[in-house]
Amino acid sequence: MRRALLSTLVFVCGAMAAASQPTLAQGADPAAGARLAQEQCAACHAVGADPHAKSPNADAPSFALVAHMPSTTELSLKVFLRSSHKNMPNFILPPEEIDSVASYILSLKKK
């Protein structure tokens, strides 16, 4: 009985720990996201890993700065990239490209 209870407790704790870890969409490719960022975003944003890089458009935050914001999560990036914004061109990216750009931006947090 104790062994079964202990096994169940270990399983539940492991499942809760796994659920709390951020996971990126399976099709997310940070390298593809970096290429897309360079092609689609670099005219306004500094898209590299240097947190001190200045964006071509002074009003556009660098991707490294965005990555290090406490509010930046996979979900917040995906919602942002799927929404229209007054000061940005109205890009319409397919979901797999959004996943890749979000993955790339989140990868900058580690650098």
C-alpha cells in the first residue's frame, strides 16, 4: 500500500514538474525563425543576440531585449505575432513560421 502511494506521488510530482516547463511547438525551428526575422523584421528591429544592438527603427525593440523581458513567453510571443499592431506592418505568417520566430526569440534569452 505504501509503495503504491509513493509511486503515485512520484508520478504526480513528475507530471506537475513536466507541465510547468515551457515547451515549444514541435515544428518550431529557431534557425528558420532567425532567417525569417532577418528577411521580414530586420528592416525595423535588431534581430541578433546582442542585447545592446540598436534597431534601425528607434521605436522598435531589439529581439534580444524582447527575449529578456519578464513577460516574454512562448504564448505571449505567439499572441503578439498573430495580432495586428498600430506601429507594425500587418504581416500574416503561417502558424509554423510564428512558432519558429517565437522559438528563435526565446533562444536569445539563453545567450
